[in-house]
Amino acid sequence: MASVVSGRGLTKHYRMGEVDVAALRGVDIDLFEGELVVLLGASGSGKSTLLNILGGLDVCTSGHVEYRGQDLTAADPDDLTWYRRRHVGFVFQFYNLIPSLTARENVALVTEIADDPLDPAEALELVGLGDRLDHFPAQLSGGEQQRVAVARAVAKRPDLLLCDEPTGALDFQTGVRVLAVLERINRELGTTTCVITHNVPIAAMATRVITLADGAIARIDVPTVHKAAAELRW
């Protein structure tokens, strides 16, 4: 499989007063074409820092990142903005929808800057909200708002979908529905998808599971028993 994005020797250090905090310690990682990766680890293990670097939201202290062979490490802020706009979709724990815009309008914000976007109505249909196009966030449940956020992320047809604890603010049943949407997008659109979680059972839906501990990759597993999102229990 071709690598969509890769990192080699990634380190990230933060200065907190007189203390140097190492968030990443020499991480080597590849995210391959069309796979669904679960990035697993406890809080503080470096998962979000790694995802932010791969997505161009942050830069590493040392090491390098490549997108389809293009070196992003020396990219200037304008180049990283271009990379994020054209190639990366983000889904976060909190939905970050604009309250004064409808679901359709929230998704349209992204399609206006994309080269070959999905129609906002089509993106919302893909996440099961075709009948909620003109509802405002306050008229939607938490799970529905997260699905709007997913529709917004995928509407620009990104090569890479990065999801940071997308079920963290949701109850179990709602979380499963959101994971099923991510699973469908990965399957039907072929979008390389990486999901951060501390919830071990979610790993069963992955193509690969990358476990982080103390800023380093502790292990990489390929689940022998694959479960659909609807089959997950935690």
C-alpha cells in the first residue's frame, strides 16, 4: 500500500517554565492508502500531538513529515494551510459548529474552499442527516452535531481524515453511530482514516492499531478479529 502521510524520527518538546516536556520521542509512523487506523493510548501518551503534526496543525521539534513524498517539515505557514485545506479533514471531540448556521451551511463553509467537493446535502446524506439539512445546531442532539462535523470534514473529499476522540463527549450508543459513519466513509470513499481513542474496544474496528505510551510507539497490531462499529461494546 502507498503511504499517504509518514513521519520519521518525530520529536516534540514543550517548555513549561524551567521544565522541558517531551510529548513525542522519535516516532516513526505511516498512514497507508484507504486504511482505518486506531491510535490508542492513555491521556498524555502523545496521541493528539502526533495527529496534529501529521495534519499540519503543529510542527515537530525534530524529524520530518511527508505527504505523498512531499516534505512538509520545511513548509511555511501558507503551504501548511494549503495542505490542510486541500488534503486533510479534521474531526474533534467537540463539534465546533457555528450556532447561527444550519447543518447545510456549516458544511458549505468547507465546500466553498475545496476544489472538488461533495454537495453539502450529499455529505449530510452520507452521515445519515439528509432530513436535517436546515436544522441549527441547537436543534440537533450531540451525536447529530458530531455527524454534521464529520460531514463537514469529508465534504471536501480529503485524502486523510483525522479524528481526535470523536466519541469522547458522547454516550455509548451515540458514539457507536458516529463510529459507524466513519467506518462507512472509509469503506465507501476510501478515505484514509485515523481515529484517536483511549477506549480499547474501539480498536477492534481498525485495519491497524498503533499504541502510544510516553510519547513513543509501544506496539503496532493488526486485529485478527475485525468488528463492525455496530458490534462494538465497552
